[in-house]
Amino acid sequence: MTTVKNHSSSDIRNRSAFAIARNKSGMAPQNDPLAWETLESGVAYSCPGFDVRNEDVRLPDGTETDFDYLTEPESVVVLPLTEDGDVVVIEEWRQAVSRISRGLPVGGVEPDDEDLAAAARRELVEETGYEAARVSHLTTVEPANGFADSVHHYFVAYDCVPSGEQELDYNESIRSTTTTFETLREEIAADGVYDGRTALGVLYYELIRGGEAPPRAEG
């Protein structure tokens, strides 16, 4: 769904906790010799969904220059599995590439979301009309940290069942359908899925399961 620029207090706490975890796992702290010093920062361009920030920075060798990057709220990516072990996918028109993109439900965290898991549940309902019995955090990544501060939190949604109609924003053109995990994996392997968030979610899920697909219902 459309992202917003205000963050809930719980989202800010989640983001802070994630930043601490990254530093503890080997990310460079601010006093690292590689770190740049931010001298001044401001919004150069703003639109619904994201801002472009311009920052004056000092490099490690003392050189002063500027740097632009995209800033946006954190997002959730949902891998929805039905009771039968199928995957709920969406097909959405993407104006930036002028075609329909097939992939997983994705959307920005909103101020009213109690936590990231709640955001995942909400996005699933809004974009697909499915509800999950439970959701579980899969991984968190920075997909494009060379030019954006984007953070994507991946969740697996289990035992999803259709519960009603989609609740789409005015500028979203989305239809939902289901496919088998094996078929989606084969589409990714054959370069048939261009959405990188979908490819990462499916392959990461498969990785932690040791290459196994989700169990399918018997009968």
C-alpha cells in the first residue's frame, strides 16, 4: 500500500533495535575510519511515499562534498502460504516499468500499526483479501543502501484464508491469485519474476528450510 512519512513510536523502536543489531553484527560504527561526517542535511525533493535528501558530508580524507539519497518509511514483504501450502501472489501494474509485476504483497509500515507483524497482517489483507493464522519474521534487509535508506522486513504468513475484498489505495491496480511454491520458484529460476523482493523472500525461505518447499495438505 502507499507509504507514509510518519512513523509510529513502536516502529521507531523496532528500527532502533534493528540498527543496534546491525552494529553488533559487524557493521561499521560512526567512529570507524571509513565513516563519513554529515555536516548538513535537508530535503531536496518530497512527494507521497518518499523524500530525496541532500547532505553535505566530509569524507575520511577531509574532502567535503554532497550526497543525495532516497528516504522512505520501512516496509514489510509478506510470503503468504495457504492451508494447502500454496503461495498467494499479486499481479500489479508498475508504472515505472510500464508492465504488470508478479510477486509478493509489499507495503509501507503505517503509524497505526502496533508492530511490524501487525503491518504484515494488514498489508496481506489490503492487497490480497487473505488473513493469516499466524505470521513469523523471516529476515530484514537493506535492499539498496547505496542510494536509499530503505529497510524491508520479511514475514511468512501461515494458513492464509480468503476473508473478504481487497482494500486498495486509489492508485493501486492489483489482482491476487495463488500458485504452488514450486511453480513460483521455477518462475524465478527461469527469469520470469523481475521483482527482487519476491525472489529474495522465496529463496531465503527455501534456504532456511534446507531446500524444501512448504508442506502441502494431504487428501
